[in-house]
Amino acid sequence: MQALKSTTPRWFILAALFMCAAPTWAQGTVKGFLKSESSGEAVMFASVTLEGTTFGVSSNVDGYYSLSRVPAGTYTMVVSSLEYETLREPVEVRDDKVVTKNLLLASKVVTLEGAEVRADREEQTTQVRTSVETIRPADIKRIPSFGGAPDLVQALQVLPGFVSTGDQGGQLYIRGGSPIQNKVLLDGMLIYNAFHSIGLFSVFDSDALANADVYTGAFSAKYGGRISSVMDIRTRDGNMRETEGKVGASPFGAKLLVHGPLKRMSEDRTGGISYLLSVKHSYLEQTSQLFYPYIDDGRLPFGFTDAYGKLTFGGGDGSKLSLFGFNFNDNASVLDDSTGVDFANYGWNNIGGGCTFTVVPPGSATLLNGHFAMSNYRINFDEVGSPARYSEVAGFNFGLDFKYIMGEDNVEYGLEVVGLRTDFQTYNSLQVPVEQRENNTELGGYFDYTMNRGDWIVQPSMRMQ
């Protein structure tokens, strides 16, 4: 164990030295962020190439791209995406210099007949994408949904190996793994229960999501602490140009989404401030007698309310800070068959908040992403004639991720700290309280190197935790 402790810092020291030295090897680097001209939000998975060369990459979920090891000279950079007009931008590359190009893309309407075009093709040829599904809001809306309300959990159920149940607050089984072995991340924050009690809905508003990567195996060393699956979910930053809103209703519930600028992004691409607010509420208990009288005589005592808010502060160089908070509530009652009166009630509450940030050091091709968040997840059980019982998980998680792109190779490394406090209270047959409290802190670090060699992609990685 002592050997492991003494070895771990050395890996990070070597990685840090490697990252600092890496830019001196390169001939020149072009980096930047791609954003929508109409909303100021990130343009994901767009193709960025230098015309007349073999240099090309795809922007990531934050709209970030980096072309490194480019010989000095003047080039025409071509940015293309199915949803946006192709942009051509001149760029001058100098030896050992980093050129920053933050670009705005104009939306376009494309009509295709008798052809299938996939926008993520470039990403698949340069990254290891084994056992991973990328789900976007447009994908969720195309899938028939129960009750007419598109939802992430219903989109997951059409994938092979996914099974959802409504028992004990909603559970998701992926390829035979237990629900506790699924890691759910919301903007880097650990979510301990992302599904409602009836198993048909998640706590996420599909219109507030930007992207969801679901790993069912072979996930990189970046993700630790679980062995079944990882759901890495990102939310939108909000429109930095104009205010938008959406209201929806179904037999199950209603929702409201509003987002827009507090400080508009200027025409010269400098930063702005945006907000996003999403609220969902279920009225199934009230409508079940009218719409579903054949299910338990129309008695469906389930309900939930989800609220999520986000503030994003954008910088002119692509750096940004996002503050977010949420409150997810779920309740279910157990009815007496003879009287129809509640004799037991379950309640789930998940409240938390945190921040994410992106730092783009000037003159460096390194990208730094970080997050810090705290949450409290509590389950209550109230039964007539018995004392109330509860179970609670509270904690925090903090992480830093460094990324450097060297041509078609990627280097990533980072660290993560997770703190947990569990609190459990119940009563035995003599009504004597039984309590259990525990505290735990986990420290993890990883190093990931993706090498692209023609038809071969090799991704050696290591994690210590």
C-alpha cells in the first residue's frame, strides 16, 4: 500500500511535465470554440479541417477543437456541420505559437431525400467508441414515448441491455448489472437516483439536455467507482442571444422551460451571461381516475416535481463558469384496498448544487475543465402506527480534467475527490431505533492516452483510486 501511495504522485508529476513540454514539440496549434450564431451555445461534433491538408478534428461537447503539429504557413480553415452553414476562415500558423479562433456558425435548413447522413462519423474514426451510445434531445423526441412526453429513460429502454422498473423509487438495470453500479453524472455531479418511482420518467427535462453519453462497457480510466455503466449527461447553457420558452403538457404532467440572456453575447464574440430554468410537475394522481380508470380503479398515488436552474458566465476566450442547482421530489402512497385510504407514504428528495468551469490558458494548447458539487439524497417512509424511518446520502465531489491534443493523439489526465456521509434510521419489532452512520472519502487519479495510427486506435489508460 505504501508503494502505491508513493507511486501515485509521480504519475501526476510526470504527466504535468509532459503537458508543459508538449507544446514545444509542436510546430503550431490552432484552437478555439465553435458556437451557434443565433443562440451562442456550443456546436458539437462539427468537422474542422485545413483545406488542402490532412489535418482535421471534430469539436467536442463543449464546442472545443484543437489542430496541433501544423507546419507554419497560411491556411483556409473549413468548418462544416449538418445543422450549420459551412464556414471558411483564413488562419496563419507560426512555429511554436498557439492561434485562437473562436467562431460563430449560422444555422441552415437541409432537405435530404433518399439518403442517410451521420454527423458523428469523424468522431468515430478518431476516438475509441466501444459500448457507448450518444443520445441527444433530437434522438429522444423521435422515439415514441409513454404519455406523449419524451424522456431520457424511455429512450434508454429501446437500447439493448437496458431494463427499467418502478420498484423502490425507479431502477435501471444495464446488461445485468445492479442499479447501484450505474454511475450517473449531471454536469460532472454525482446523482444518486435519477429516476422516478413509477419507472417511466427521469428527473431530467429532455429539452434542457445538450448531450448524454451512455457507456455500458470499456469506459476509459476517467470514470471510476462503478462497474456496470456510466451516464455522462450535459445540460445546455441557455441562449445568449434571445429569450426562449417552452410549455408542455400530457396526461401525466406539465413542464416549463425558459432560457435566455442576462447579458447578451456581443457581435465580436465576447462573453455573455445566460440562464436556464426548467420545472416539471406530475398530476397523475389527479388525472388517473379520468384517463386510467382500469388501473387499480383509477388510483395511482404517484407524483413528482423537478426543478433545475443554471447560470452561465462566458468569457471572450472560451473560458466559462456555470452555476447550477436542482431539487427533485418524488412521492408514492400505499393505499388500503378496502378503504382506499393511505396507510403508508414514501418520499424521495434530492437537492444539490455546484459549479463547472472551463479555463483556456492563453498561449497554451491545454484545456482545463473542473467541477465541484454538493448534494443530499433522502428517502422517507411514514407508516400509520409506526415511527418515521429514513435513509440519507449526502456528499460532495470535486474534479479537475486536463486535455491536450497532439495532432490526432489525445492526452487526458486528472484527479477526483468524492466525500460521502450515509445516515440510516429504522425501528425493530420492539420500536427501538436502529441507526447507522458512516463517512467515507475517495481520492482518484487517471491518465489516458489515445493514439490514432491510421486504421488502428490504441487507448492505454490507468486509474488509481
